[in-house]
Amino acid sequence: MDGIFKALNDPARRALLDSLRMKDGQSLSDLEQVLQMSRFGVMKHLRILEDANLIVTRKVGRFKYHYLNVLPLQEMMDRWAAPFLQTQARALSELKLKLERDTKMGKPDFMMQTFIRCTQDALWAALTEADQMAAYHFACNVVTGNAVPGDTTTFLFPNGEAMLKQVTTALDPKTRIEMTFEPLFMGPDAPASNMVYIVEPQGDMCKLTIEHYNMAAGQEGFAEGWARLASSLKTYLETGTGLKAAM
């Protein structure tokens, strides 16, 4: 928590976060345009933000891309602001991100990571079994179809309308799931994209990384949905009850 406050206590670093909030996945050269200082100075500020887990990075080829990681900020808000504002509490763990596995889909448009105190088997079941997805999804009470390569998983609103459809395209048991992402809530003609879950055991916890690729213009709001889902999934696995809330 001290690292977050230190990182935010500088207008240059806040400007970098604002820039990533407006356009995620920027390179060092892109972010140099935000600050009137040397390349070394920008790198120094980025390192402080990365150490505080406020940004995460992914190297693709010769370029390193930077992403805003909203979960530590959400944790800070839940701890310090939520009790006073009486907003819905979200149980989030301490967060960090370090990705080592390249994908064939190129640079992700969105990345998020959380740590969950559970077994690898429990997390895998929650990500692949339809009845468990329905138990923690923040907006859908019914989910049909387990995550099986080639099969379709559909998320249904309480009124029976389909919110989201996903087709599992690749699966490495207990470690990785690749799926399509078809946002039916945006209309039948909304562009589909791709997403990946990466599961890594870490002692008595599991590290879950979420990547989203090929997002179309206007779909930046998916980040809030991922934050809600990650929060509810974590709470479900650690307490037995998900965080159900309206969109």
C-alpha cells in the first residue's frame, strides 16, 4: 500500500497513468510524448509505477508495452474509501503481474492479474464448469456449456437473454484456456474478440492472469467487467459466495 501512495505522489506518474487510462498498451516511445523529460526520466517513473503494480508490461518482439493495472487501485479504494462511502466491498488480494509466455495473437489490448487463495484444481473447476461460472458471474445466474475445446459456453441474464457467448479454442489442462469473446449484450453484430486465462500455482495461492485480444473500438469498457468478474471469482473461491451485482 505504501508503494501505491508513493507512486501516486508525483504529477508526472499520474500523467502517465492518465495516458494509459485513455489508451492502454503504449510503448516507451509513446509515453515519452506525455512527459517533457529525458527517456531515462520516463523509464525511472515507469519503474516506480511497475514496482507499485499500477502498471504491467508485456514484451512483443523489440517493443515493451505498458498497461494500466486497475486492481491495486480498486483494493485501495475498497480499504480506505468504501467504508466511508458505503459502496459494495470487493475482496481483492495484493496484486502483481509478470507474464513470460508469448501468444500467437500478438499484443494484448488488456491485461489483469490477481492472486486467489485456493488450490489449482479449485480455480480450474471454477473457470471451466458452467454451474460454478453461474455461481460467481456478477450479472448472469445461468451458464450453459463447460469450457471444452470446440464447445460453446453461453452466459444468460436472469431474464433469459444471452449476455455473452464463448467458444473454447485451446486448452492446456489446469494452466491455460483460450476462448473467443462474443459480447451479445452489445448487439448481434458486435465484433468478437479473444481472451486467455493463465493459471499458475503459487504455494497456497494461485495466480490468475487475464488477457484480452483484438478488442474493437468502443469496447474499452470491458475492463470494468473483467474487474467485477475477477473480484467475484476471488470472493467465491475464498468465501464460497460470489459478488452478485447489476451491470
